[in-house]
Amino acid sequence: MRVTRTWTISLPPDMSQAALRLARAEHRTKSELVREALRLYFAQRGQPLALGADVRLSRVGELAELYRQRASTRQPSEAQLRRSFRGVRQLHERLKHLPP
């Protein structure tokens, strides 16, 4: 069963380019950027996400923030990439098994 929904949205060209540059600069996907923007929007309006979803999303957000803090401008070594992907795979497996 799919746990996400796909949306198709339209953005003005300048907003689209700015979002793409920001996503690249922060080493994240456009989907991650939009998800975080929506989380912040909901939080600002005091509208909680579905029970349990906010906990899982905040954990992913914490991981993304940690990655951005440690990201450098130089290219990572092959060993660093392997360690990173291993950690992401392990986190993904743990998140899949969290209760709803």
C-alpha cells in the first residue's frame, strides 16, 4: 500500500527556479522542500498533522537538518558516501516499522 500521495502543482517560473536552487543548495528533493514548507505552514496556523505523522516527519526533518549541517562544499569520498547511504537505509527501515 502506498503511503504517499502524488500532487501536480503549478508555480510561477521565478518561484519554481528559486525553489529548485534552494533544494539543490540544501541537498534535498523538491518534494522534501514542499513537505517542510507545509509542515511549517500547518504549525504556524496551529493545525496539527495526522496523529503519528508529525513524529515521523520531525525525525526525518531532524536527519535532513543534521545532514545539511555536516554537508560541505567538497565532494565526499566513496567511503563517506557508503557510510551515508548505509545510515539512510537503516533509518528508512526503522521508520517503516514505527507504529501509525
